[in-house]
Amino acid sequence: MPNRIISLDNGLEAIDYLVGTGQYKDRQAFPLPSLLVVDWRMPSISGREIIHFVRSKLNSATLPIVVLTSSTDIDDMREAYNAGATSYLVKPLSTYNVSKMFSVLMA
């Protein structure tokens, strides 16, 4: 895979990374992501809060944000898209889940 994947443990760490503070202040070593994948129910700061932070505080309307979550709740899905998520995927990914999501989104 040509792109490096950085995995963070919680929402606070994600904010530090996105802002470039603490251990992530070296932008050569820790560049801004070209894609952000968040769990909707992350520890300390939720996926919703991360999306809101990226869209409002970082003013990054073009960064793709994928919510990868176990929640099949239609209200969570709506809220994620309203917050600025680019995509909402339910884990574990399966053909059934993907077709279910598309039927909900197109309804």
C-alpha cells in the first residue's frame, strides 16, 4: 500500500494529530491525512465531535471522512452525514450491510 496508515487510540489523540500538537507536531513525520476514518463511538471524544472539529475548527470541507461503526441506527447515520461525514459504513462489512445502507440512503 503506497500510503501510510496511522492508527490512534482515542479521540483526544486524533485531535492532537490533526492539530499537530504534542508528539505529532512534526508535520514531516505526521502529515495531515488524505482520508480520515473514525469510529462513531470512540473513547474520550466521539466520532461526531471529531467530524465537527474537522469541519468547523480546521475548516476542512474537502477531507473525506468515513464513519466505520457497529451502529445500524438510522439516526446515527443521519447525524453523521449532517455533521459532515462523507460515508457511513457498518462493521463488519458485508454485502448485506452495504445493500441495506444503500436502500436506506436511497429511500
